[in-house]
Amino acid sequence: MKYLKVIAFTHKQIELKELGKLVICQENILPKLQQLRDEFQIPEIFYLATCNRVEFIMATSQQVDRAFAKKFLLALNMGLCPYYMDTLLDGVSIYEEHDALTHLLRTSCSMESLVVGEKEILAQVRKAYENCKTAGLTGDYLRMIMSCTVKTAKEVYTHTNISKNPISVVSLAYRKLKDLNQCAANARVLIIGAGETNRNISKYLQKHRFSNFVVFNRTLEKAQQLAADLNGEAYSLEELKTYTKGFDVIITCTSATEPVVTPEIYTTLLNGETDKKTIVDLAIPNDIAAEVLEQFPVHYIEVTSLNEIAKKNLQERYHELVHAQKIIEQNLSDFLPQLKQRRIEVAMRQVPEKIKAIKHTALNTVFADEVQGMDEQSRLVLEKVINYMEKKYISVPMVMAKEIMINN
């Protein structure tokens, strides 16, 4: 476990608006991680970003501390000023070894989420890992870590009521929307971004009989896919600047690192309408420019405004958290022997090849003359004996190593 390290920036120590400054553009994630892996000589790494956390999970033998985290942030080249750099470093959480795995398990079980009990986090963790795995940024070690993580989370969701009557950021946002009396079924809803969060909230709205949707996305094809599910219209994100059909509600969640809706774009979207609109901004960093909120009358719902409801949800699920923690502890206990066994298997991968090489040298070099002087029947017997010994020399050390590990 000594190689597992996590650098975590979460809603528990850092304001979400400041956390947003660490979000990497989707198209830049893999190149940046490759750069970090090469620069810091990190064998395996993956990056996790959700609406309330940014984390770097890695396998490395080097010391990971606050000084390392600072160098790491500087290498990201995010343009952080000294103030934000200090703010982020003051709030960074660094986990190592056993604590790192415990943190990952708790995170995947939603126990560290803003909204405890929402299952979306497990899908987000898996997707983040798979993207990096496909890019060759992870290896066998993080594969085992993720296997344990997914297994534990599934057991928690299956054997506890932590996700019973699930509350999610999406459902909390809808509650706030409902409280604002902005739930007319014919409301004109602009959806900006066609990612997982917006897909979930749009389906939630559709379930509650909303029917007037327009979807904007950087990739038009994805906008068309979501719009088809919602029987709505689809446009590229660029067309947001010229859209003039009006709206009642904007729901936005993109991976953009700069505001998507500026005062100029918002003015165009209003198209002369003066009534108070509703904006649901679930992006980190926010998609709506601060100037829009200053210059126009809006009902504004963002992730940070959902905190009070989330705290109540946490209190209601306290006993389930205790049960979930026991499942985590059991999986941690079970995983350590598995990890040791895998390390032995990896270490002994070369045993068969080395024994075959010794066999070849013995027959063709060291005892070549003697073997050539034997009759055919004797050579066949010798070959059978050596093949038998070869198999035993391969299997016996493996069995003994596993027995030693289990007994100790």
C-alpha cells in the first residue's frame, strides 16, 4: 500500500468557486496528465473531477507532501495567482497508503460527497479511471485498487440504505426550482452542456412533465442525442450567442474553465424579455458570469446553495454511514492479502522463462556432448525427467510463496 497517494481538493476545505480553478478542460486532461507523469516520474495516475472535488490518484514511491503538491500545481500551468495558490494549498488533503485507499473507498461510496447517498460518484470514479486506463496512464497496481473500490461501493449500496430514497445534486436542484415556483410544465428550458449531470437533470424534469427543451453543446452530435431523448431542439454551443427564441429556465453544466454565458450572450438570450428568469448552474467553475447576476434579475441556483439540504440529508443517513464504514473496513482487511499475493505473482513472472533458459543451456551447451552420446530411448527418458522437473521448479516456488504470505 505504500505506493498509493492521493492529492485531494474538496468542498470540505475549499470553496467551490475556488475549486473550479483546478478543473482541466476535457480536451486537455490526458495531455496534461501525460506531462505530469513524465515530469514527476509517476508510474500510474488518474484524475477525478466532479461538482465538489478535484483529485489526483497516483502510484508512486516518492514522498507526496505540501511541497510536492505545490510543484504539482505549478506544473499544471493553470495560471493560478499567488492568492489562489495559497488558498488551494491551505485546503489540500494528502492521503497515503492505508489512508489513501480508505479515502477512495469512502469517496466511491458517496460518504465524502456533498450529498451522501448519491450513486453518481461511483460512475464518475469509474469513468475517470477508464479514460486514463485507455490512454495508458494506469497499470496493474491501480487496476487492483479500482477493483477493490468498485467491489466495496457495490456492497455498500446493496447492503445498506445509504442510497434509499436517493437525494442527489440533481434532485436538490429540482427541489430548489420547485420552491421558486418555476415548475410550469410548459416552461422554456435551455440546457447548456450534454454531459452526465445535465442528462440526469433533464430526464428528471421530463419525468415531472417538462416538455419544452433546447440543448446546446460544444459537440453538436451529443446535443442532438440528448435533444432526441427530450423531443427538443439541438444547437452547437457557438449558436448560443445568436439564440433569440427566449427562455424561462437555464440549466447549465459544462467543463468549460471560463464562463459560458456572459452579459452580452444573456442579453441576446432574453431577446427583450424583462421578467425574472431562473438559472441552475451546476458547473465547477460556474458557467454563468458573475456580471450576469449583478446586472439582471435572476433566481440563481448553484451547487453551494444546496449545502443546507445536503447537511440535513447527512443527519438522516448517519446510522447507514456506520454500517457502510464496517463494510469498508472489512474490504480493506480482505484487500491487503490480495495485494501481497499479486505482488508475488508479478515478481515471479520471470521464473518460467528463466527456468526454460537454464534447461536450454544445460541441454545444448553444458551437457551437449553427453546428451548427443546417448541413445534415442535414453534421450527421451531424460527429456521427460527434465520437463517434469521444469514444471515443478515453476509451480513449487509459487505455492510456497503464497503459503508463506498467508501464514504471515
